[in-house]
Amino acid sequence: MDAANPPGVTTARPVELETTDGVTLHGDLALPPGARAGAIVCHPHPQYGGTRFDGVVTALFDTLPGAGIAALRFDFRRRYGGGIDEVLDARAALAELSSAVPTVPLVAVGYSFGAMVVLALDDPVVTAKVLVAPPLGSGPTPESSAPSTAVLVLTPEHDQFCPPEAARAAAASWPAADLEILEGTDHFLTGRRQVAADRAAAWIGANLG
């Protein structure tokens, strides 16, 4: 028995991911006992300091396992790929997560730029998506591209890049979208990071069926 990770306690370990174009990425994988789902968590824009240790990403990574959801956060490649190559990074994360929890549904979660990568991620293993403060109308996914999965959009009340009315208009044509407002905060989710993480975990749990 591993004294550092006794039975019934979520274990977390570093992982290395290999993309299909030969890039090595670094991440962390948290495996709760009896995981009923798995989620990759994509971080904000790497050109503006975004990493897997971002506060919103950390709140998600720490919260999801408590709801029985295995979580994998990772750093995008060092050389910025315009949001296109980063989709390859997300696919590598999905492959690693699928290997770790092969019999459960997988979800893609992203914050800010990471949400746009998730939106552009067209992979049949993804059963649902969670977009936290997505700057809809920018990024790698055209506005006309509607996701084929169920989607939760968590948009801050005072988002500087995509206010609620813009998010609502962008998601209006999506076939299965839930939009929730994060009250009293802006794009950086000051004071509402845990609220966002809790809502994401609850929505994923409710949509596993």
C-alpha cells in the first residue's frame, strides 16, 4: 500500500503526453477511486502567462475528483500554434485520460483561450464540454461551428471579452447548450473560481447519462 495515497483517497501524479506531431507535454492526472467520468482541463492563453497552474484551472482540477471525475490538466506546447496546434495537445490529453479511465465518459473543460480550444475539439470520445469564460467570436473555432455535444457555458457577468449577451447570442444556435451567469465577477473570475468549479462539477455529474 502507498502510504502517501491510501485507499479511498484521490491520487495525483505527473504525466507526460505525446502529441501526434511529436511534441512532449507535461501535465498532472488526478484519479479518484471508482471514477465515473474523466475530464481534461485546458488553461488560458499561453502568450499571456496561461499555464496548467492558473487559479481557475487549479480550482477545477482540485474540485472535479471530489465529484468522482478524474481530471487531467496539462500545459500547451511552448511554441504557440494559433489555437490549432493546441487542439492536437488536447487530443493527446484525451488519449492519456482514456488510457487511465478507459470505461467512463470523457468531458473537455477549458477556461478562456482553453475554452476555445475545447470548442474546436472535434473528437468522438468527448461526450460533453464545459466552457468557462469563453471569448466567443475569437479563437480557433468559427462562430458558425456548432458543437455536437452537450455544452455548459459559464460566462462572467462582467466579462470584458464576451459579456453574457454576446455569449448567449453565440450559443443560441447550438443544439444542446446550457448558459449560466457567474454573478459579480469579470473574465478572471476573481472571487468566483470555486463557484465556477462547483457548477462545472455539478453539471458534469448531472449530464453523465
